[in-house]
Amino acid sequence: MWLPGSPGGLLRFWVTLHTLCLGSADLRVVGPGHALRVTAGQDVVLPCHLSPAMDAQGWDIRWIRHRVSETVHHYRNGEDLSGEQLEEYVGRTELVRDGLSSGSLDLRISRLRPSDDGQYVCTVTDGASDGEALVYLEVTATGSGPQLSLEGYEAGGIRVLCRSAGGFPQPEVLWKDPDGHRVPSVSQRRSPDARGLFDTEDAIVVTGTGEGNWSCVVRNPRLGQEQEASLRISAPFFNDARPWIAVLVVALVLSLGLLVLGASLWRRKGAFAPKGRVASIK
């Protein structure tokens, strides 16, 4: 092993060697220690840094999703490498280089999508040492307020539908009767749109004993945020639709028959009246 000749050079050599050994043995990669919650469509910076702080500009830094093969961003020796990057992140990620010299490994993701939700791993290596840290990202979207509509008669009651759009993660729907009690739904539909946000449809059947205000509450389980809409249903709506339809059809048929009969009698009267007047003139 080569050693410096002067006492000062020798001291500096041993200090440098000792520091490198400490870095290799004690290097830690540190994450935020809590989940990051960000609204879909916004930008986010995933924090990660070396401890103790040291220059990472010449290191290999890789951000991945779940498995090593899912590369979100790869940086090495001052260059961004896109060969292994997941297609969905192309053009949306950036390693924040301002802090590299002090050990900051932060990653910026632009225009967050629901599919960005989940666990990320910040990994770093300089050839002699390596480390990693976990970062949890929670993407959220409130969605539109619920809209209620009467869909018609069903099973001796009225079918009421509650719609909401643009929520993430998958929203929860709660129905309440006029007394504030929970009511089970008879059908549910949760479908992601082109952006990955959820459209929600939930239905109940209200029977004749349910006059009053019925409420639909759409809840974001991650935010704990609730949006509520109410619809008042009056007693006349609970009459079974089929007898009313039958009565209405009979009434319409009778009315049409009377109109046809009246028109026929009017034509006959009009046809005979002129002949009588002509005969009387002669």
C-alpha cells in the first residue's frame, strides 16, 4: 500500500480512509417516515436522503415500484437513464439534482395519476455500499357530490339511484332513511373511467312506509370526507304504478271512443241539415 511521505499527508490519508470506511459501514438511506397524501393531477416530491450526508452526484440512484424490474427513474453518474423506465412514467419524473451534493435523492413526479398510488423504493449504490428506503404515496380525489334520481317502480316500491363521479380510491356509499337509519343498497356499481377515477352508482328500493327525506352519503375512505344529498319522497309516489296505469289506459280509451263517436254524430248532422234547407226553399 502506498503511504504519503510527510506527517501531514499521512494524517490526511488516514482521516480520509476512516471516513470512507464509516460511510460504507454506516450508510443509511432515509425516507419520510410517513405516507404522502396528494390529490390526483398535482405534482409531488418523494423525499429521500443519505445519512450521514454525502455527495451522491456520482452514485447510482434508482427509484422503483414494488419490484426491481419496475423502474420509475434511474440516475447514474450525472445522467438520467430511460432504458428501463416504465412507460407510464416517461416524461413525468425528475431527480431533483439541486440537493445531490448534500445527499438528497428526492424524486419529483408530475401530474399524478391514480395508478401512481402505492409503495416506492429509493435505492442507492456507489459500488462499495448501498441502501434503500420506502416511501408510501397515497393519491386521492374527492369526486363530485352525489346526485339522486327516481328511476321508476320496482318490487312494490320506488327505485332511487345515487350517482357520483371522479372519486379515488373507490368510494363508499351509505344510505339513510328519514329516521337516520342505515339502509342496504339493492345494487352497486364501481367503474374506473379513462383517468382511473371511479364512477359510482348505488340504488335502493323505497317502499310505501318510507315517506320523508332519503339521503345518500358518498365517503372517501382515505380522506374521511363525506358528501351528502337528500331527496324527499311523498306518499302519493308509493301507490303501485300498475293499477294507475291500467286506469289511465282505460280512461284514455274511453275518451278516444267518445271523441270518435262525437265526431261521427257531428258529421251526420252536418250532412242532413243542408238537404232539409234546400227542400224547404223549393
